[in-house]
Amino acid sequence: METVTANKAWEWTAEDDKLERVEFTAEMKKDYTILLPTMLPRHLKMIASLLNVYGYKAKMLENDGQEVIDTGLKYTHNDICYPALLVIGQFITALQSGEYDLEKTALLFTQTGGGCRASNYISLVRKALKKAGYGYIPVISLNFVGLEKNSGFKLSLSMIRRMMYAVLYGDIMMYTINQTKPYEIEKGSSEKLADEWTEKLVERLGNKKSLSYGEIKRTYRDIIKSFAELPMNKVKKERVGIVGEIYVKFSPLANRNLENYLIEEGAEPVMAGLTDFAMFYLYGRVIEYDMYRIHKKSVHIMRPAFKILCKKQKDIIEAFREVSDFIPPTEFTHVAKLGREYINYGVKMGEGWLLVAEMAEHIDSGIKSIVCTQPFGCLPNHIVGKGAMKAVKEKNPEVSIISVDYDASASEINQKNRIKLLLANAASDM
């Protein structure tokens, strides 16, 4: 396959400052298909289905492979961070597939509004679309801080609430799959059960009748109990923590199916859920207000929202303990305290102090092997992740931490060899 490299034709110019944003209008809502990039497949499938219930036609993309990488390289500069390259490559590859009516297709891109460059990559998506001949396709910003607005795409409180439960359900399934799949007697039983639950949850969340929280808590228990009842061979396996930049940590496209690879190599992968990142974002806004008196308008929403998520997380932890022997997620407030031993809360670019706090969380739960996923071009992640490793190792000499770089030119063999060496060292210590 031809190697595609970036060239000067892609570089940002004064003309690009005049790029006009194509708004997603109310008229478009009726018959436009909205494409979502891959990150957490089960979470996003549920969110896409919820958008469909509220009158949109949404679909999560599942195209992957070298073609996505090459297309991303073709329409971006080669020093763009790897997650942006993949998202752009996935979008344009999908548009070129012939599967969609390009006159009635829109794209959705998330923005947090934080200091990470990813909050500004929506402009790069638009530039890449223009270079590829798709400049007329609207790109919708999914954000909760008013960065961009579209008359045809609005999030109601009801939608946000249901999306929150989609994230919580998705996290529960992620925790349970990773604690059953390495031990399942019938190969594929965990994924099959998760598929069944995803279908049920989409139907339940998609029903416009009011959601009863009592029913939701029962669903927590039903999900966990059903996975706990799967036949398992509970032999001792090395538990391996995964931390890093949010997209590369969660996306099978970006991390080359890291969770499945660890399972194939006889380990049990362990990751904090998407809920933790949401809580990190909310908690960060509250801390900044307390320290600098900024975010005066939004803090009155962020503080109660953080407390709500803390309560939801405690309910999930309680459900795990009541109906299973699975290891539940750690309370976020405890994670934050563990991280404070190594890093200041003021370090918040990208994943900021959360990345280090998750390392500390894994160690606190008895994990002695950690993989830090590092995408090319993610300066905050490299500085915080690699910068903190020495301090974490000095305090915990029995723990092995490796960083694995993921980028368009990275060798899959080298990546796997680093992970194999980590697991081999862990096996020799068992």
C-alpha cells in the first residue's frame, strides 16, 4: 500500500482563517444522517440510538484498518495528534465509501472546551473536509459549554440525563466484560451477553416514558448479576492497568485492540470508566473556581452535577458488592486523593492529574503492571504521563509501568513486544 505523507499544501494559511462553518439547521434534522467517530463502541452505540429517539438519524462509525490511517495522513499534517488523525481519517473514509448520501450527511465531533488541542480540532476537521471536496458537509460540535451552537442540534435535559445513564451502563459492562472474558469457559459468552444487554438498554433508554431511578438501579444489579453467573475458570491471572489519553485508551481503533490483546496473552485488563473522565472535568471546574474564582457562571451547575455523578457511582459500587464478587470501580473522590500524593490539581491539560491518579488507583488495588497509552502529538499526555512515572515508581518499586506510543508510523510488533516484556516480568515475580 502506498505510504501517504503530509505536505505543505495542507498547512494552515490565512485563507483557512476564513473557513465558513456550515450550520446544521432544523431542516437538516429531518433527513440528515449524523456520523459519530468510534471511541467506546458500546457507549456510543447507545448514545447514537438515543439521538435517533429524539428525531435524529445517528450512526456510530465502525470502519477501521490501514485505510483510515492513510486517509488521515493524506488530509492532515503529519504532526497532528494521532486521535485527530484517526477521527479525520475515519470520517473521510466513510464519506468516500459510497454508503451515504453526501448531500444529507453530517458529522459529529466532541469538544470539552479545555486546554487540550482536541477542543480546537473541529476547525481541522472542516479544513480536511474542504481539501477532500466535502466542505459543504456540516460538522456538529457536541459540547456542554456553549462553544458552538447549531439550530438543528440541541441537547435537552432529558437527552443529557439519558446519555448519562448510557455512559453509566456502558461503564458497568466494560468492568464486567474485563472481569469475565479472561476467565470464560465458553469462548465469546461475555461479548454475546454484552450484545444482548446493549440491545435491551437501547430499547429501555429509547423509550420516551419517564425513567425511574429505582428501575435503573435494579438494572445495574441485573447486568452485574448476569455476568457473575457466566461459567468461569477463576485461575490466577496478572491484572494489568491501562491509563493514558482518553481516545487512545478507550478506542480499539487507536490502541490496536489493547484489551483483547492483553486477554489473549493471559492477563486481565483493568480500566477506569468514562464516568471518571466526566467527573474529572466537573471537579476540575470546581477546583478552578475555588482557587482562582473563574467559571463563576458555570460552577453553580458543575458543583451539583459532580455531586450527582458521585452518588450514581456509589450506587454502582454498592450494586457490584451486593450481587457479585467482581472488583467494583473506585470512588472518584478516593482516586483524586491518591493522585494528590504525586501531582497538583492545577495540572489539568488533557487528562492532567487524572492520568497519574489512575496509576495510583491501580496500585492501590494491588495491580503491579501498568500500560500508559501515549498518542503521537499529545504533549500534555506525554509530559504528565512520562513525567510522573519516575515519582510513581520510586514510591512503588514493585510496580512496572511502561509507555506505549501509538501513531501512524508505530510498529505493531514493537508495541506488542513491550507489552510482552511487561507481562513476562510480571510472571517471573508471581
